[in-house]
Amino acid sequence: MTHPKNDSSALAVGYVRVSTDEQAREGVSLNAQAARVRAYAEAKGLELVEVLTDEGRSGKSLDRPALQDLLGRCKRGAVGHVIVWRLDRLTRRTRHLLALVEDLFLARGIELHSVSESLDTSTPHGRFVLTLFGGLAQMERELVGDRTRAALDHKRQQHQPTSHPPLGFRANGSRQRMVPVPEELAVVRSILRRYRAGDSYAGIARKLNAEGVPTKLGGRWHASTVRGVVQRRPFYQEALASA
């Protein structure tokens, strides 16, 4: 159901956000974002009531104080326009972004403006561009994740340290090959032997716990931790052959 345009249709609220990692990056600072939001509102002839700020907050969750304040104002009909520097200031998740636009902003006649992306969701073109931008942003994050995983896999294949060396190895400097840990490799060998014999992940975990064998971090084994070892079989081949 579409709500009629509220009485505050000319009132705008800005929203700016930086995560902890972004705070030192030029052009992403809260002051820079707020300045661009204010300039945009002035150029569009909008009455900017306030610029709400979330500092040091990730865009992956909607549970942010200033964002919740903004959403509350929208639901109360106190806002006609929401202005952000970039769409990912609102959220980095496409499904969250589309839900906000469709279920809140558009449903209540509130227009969403993105300064950097020249976006106005009051038009069909603006709504299409919003979906496109959101999809591209999510694809880029997934590509970054794929590249990160590929880089970590390459390091493991070269026996170079990652942030958390796998079972059977310990770090030996930031760029040195990881050093094998014989007693841990013996556990790896036992897991792979049992897996080849037909034991399930959960069954192997139960046997290791019954034998008092700790995990890499000294805890109990679970099906997921056993699966992690089994899935690294290609990585372990060289180490086990020379152990």
C-alpha cells in the first residue's frame, strides 16, 4: 500500500557514516560527506533539517543509532527526502537497501537522493539505477571476497603463513614458509585416514574428542572443523608425503 505524500515533503534529513577502517580515507570522512550533503540540498532547494551521523559503524548491519533515528523519522512522516553521499552509506547489503527503498521510502512517498550517484528514486529511471548500483556493489564485494580467498589459498599452497596457520603448521615470519608441526600433522593424517575409511565428519570428531585430541586452538572437535581439514587435502599432500 502506498501512503500519501506526508506534510513534510520539502524537509530533508542527511545521513553520513564511516566504518572504523574508512575513517582515515580521504573523501570518506564524516565532514566531507556532510559538506556534500549540505551542498546538494542547497542546490536542490531542499530544507535540510539535520545531518545524522554514525561514526565507526559497519554498513553490513542496520543496527546503527543514527540510522535507526532516521528510519524512525521516516515512519513518523517527519521526512520528505533522505540525502546520502553514496548508497553504501545506508547499507552495504543489496537486500537491505532494496527493502528500505521499497517498504519505507517509496511506500511513504519519501525520496532518496545519492549525491555521488546522482540518484533520485522518485523517477522510474532512478529506481532502475538504484537496483543496478546495488547489484554492482554486491558483485564487487563478492569479487573482493573471491580474490581474498584465492590469495589465501595460494599462500597455503606455497606454505606461506596466513593470519591463522592451519592445523599442522605454525608461522615463521610474515613471508617465510610455514613450519610443519609433526604432532599436528599426525592428527591430520589420522583424520584423512578415517575419512577414506568411510567415517563421517561427525563420527571422526567424536573419536578425536574421545581420544582427548585437541583442535588447533585447544578446543573440542566438531563436524565443521573436521570438514575443514578434509577440504584441505590437496594442500596437505606435500607435507604428509615428507613427514
